[in-house]
Amino acid sequence: MAIEDLLRVWPPPATPIAPGTPERWASAEARLGFRFPVDFKDFIRAYGSGWIAGNLAIFNPMHTPWEDAPDLTVILISYNTLFEHVNNARLPLYLRCHRWAGWLASVADALAAFDDSYTQGQVAPGVPWVPENYPYPSWPPLGGLIPWAVTEYGAALFWLTRGEPDAWPVVYGHPHEEPEVLLPGTMTEVLVGWLRGEKRLSPYPIDAGRRDRRPYFFTQTLEEVHRIEESLEKGTSL
């Protein structure tokens, strides 16, 4: 299993942040109307919240008190998309104000950058939107993209939610780059290949991983990221 390979090459933290419980996963899945891939749940249970290589932030749904949330399948379907495009509101304010909306708001914000009606026809000033570069629809409904991580450069890693969740492939996308790329393998298979140097998360110049061949590391807070980056810059021990 890829999660076992990941644990061998990349030790998890001693005390993961928000690793989740079976009850909270069940609540999340019941309210969202889909099942998360098992390898993602295994990853969160082992690593919890954090940053990969100081660059890739994982969206951890286990921070969210899903037991307090309503049936979101009804609410989201009524919007047809996850976010409204009224005054560039990416998620209706009345939803954002709830404690259970944190993961949902992060997902909506990541998806908004890839939506033509939000970007108003441009991916950057003077750079036109090319619909062919973004062939996959956004969740909801299932069959579209659900982001599970974002980078400091604005790129995102998504599941393409077609077929069984445990077989959902990964899509890399960046609104300022070339077309979205379908990566072979599940979330943990992609991460294992990346950590072993067997694949990149992006075929483009901005890669969501190693810079200047620095070592990979997992950190639980941005403060840890900054401390490690400073140590690497100075060439001192971590």
C-alpha cells in the first residue's frame, strides 16, 4: 500500500494535529454526500494537518465539527456550484460564518481560481482565459474536481471524482500555467513517487516540491516552515 511506503520514507509527527476519528469521518461523509479515499484518511490519521516541503498545504477536513453541520448535499445542489459569483463571493457569507464551514471555504477558494466566471475571462492581467486548458468541472456534483492541497504559488492538487473514491486520480492545476495535468496514481502514490524523486507534481517550471534540491520535510505550522527554511539557508542543522 502507498501509505505504508509513505510512512517508511517519510516519518510522521509524534503528535498529529486533528488526525480525526471514525465518527467525525462518518459525519463529514454523510453531510457532504461522498466518501473520502481511504489512503487520504490514513494520511490524515498519521500526519494530521501540516505543510509538505514548506510549500504544499493539506486541506484537513478533520478540523471541522461536521456533527454540527446540516445536510450539505441539499444546500450545495441548490447553488449548482460550490460558490456564488455575486460580488465575487466565493462562498455565501451565511455559510462561512459557521464553525463547520472551514474546510468548505478552503475548497471553495481553491476552486474559484480555476473558474472562468470568477476570474472574469483572465488568468492574469492581460492573459486570456483558455477554456481548453481546464477541461474538468468543479465539485459539486461528483465527477468534478475536489482540491486536497494547495501550494504557495497558487497551484492546487485535486481528486478527479470519477469512479470509486479509492481509485480517484490526481489532477495538478495552476491558473497561470499550462493545461491541467492528470497524474497517474492516487494521492499517496503521487506523494511517494514525488518523495522518491520518481515524479514531479508538475511538469512546469513551478513545481510543488523541491527547490534547489533541498530535502523534503513535513511541518505542522508555518512557524516551523520558516525556522527550517532559515536553517537551510544558513546551512545549519535542523
